[in-house]
Amino acid sequence: MQCPSCNAANSAEARQCTACGTRLRRRRNSGVASEAAVNPWIHSSNRMALTAYRCSLLAMIPFLGLALGPLAVVLGLLGRRSERKQPSERGAGQAMAAVVLGTATLVTNWTGLFFILRGIS
Ligand SMILES: [Zn+2]
């Protein structure tokens, strides 16, 4: 990045200007990105992560979790991958929450079903 006081070119990671020693502030790429940084839950363009998160919330409803739990995990992992490719999309928090919640709901639902079926037979 460019030094604001002497215009010397510095590396993107530089904290100080190599020419004059001025402190360099890291700038966000765009207004959208910095808004997303403030509230990553709302300002996310990562649809996969958002869908995964919603699925994982719905998966907490008994029996819906049988199908939505695994779906949330898969979508969460896909959302995480898409966030890695395109960090501006954000949504890492949602993706991770979806994976964690999805795993929890799928385990509890399938375990519950297992015990119900074992109790019947
Ligand atoms: Zn400078």
C-alpha cells in the first residue's frame, strides 16, 4: 500500500512506511467489506453459508434434523470453501455455526431414532 505522507510504496502487510516511518493503517477494500466486518451475520453475500445456517437452525426441530442436519453440515462446508476462495463473501461464522449445529442435530436426531427403533423391536 501507499504511504499517505510520502507516497512511497510499501508491502500490503507493512505496519510502518519503509521510507519515512509513518504508521500505515490497513484499509478495507470497499465499503461493503467493512460493513460486513462490523456485522458479518447480516452483511454476508455468501449465500451457501447463509442457507447452511438457516438449515442448521431448522434442523433443531425434532425429525427435521434427520435430513436438515446433514444438509446443514454439507452446505456449511461448501460455504466455508467458497469463503476461502472469495474472502470478500464472508460468512465464515455462519458456515462454521452451521457445521457445528448441523453435526449436533444430526447426531442427536439419528441417535434418538436409533433408540426409538431399538425400543420398538
Ligand atoms: Zn512514507
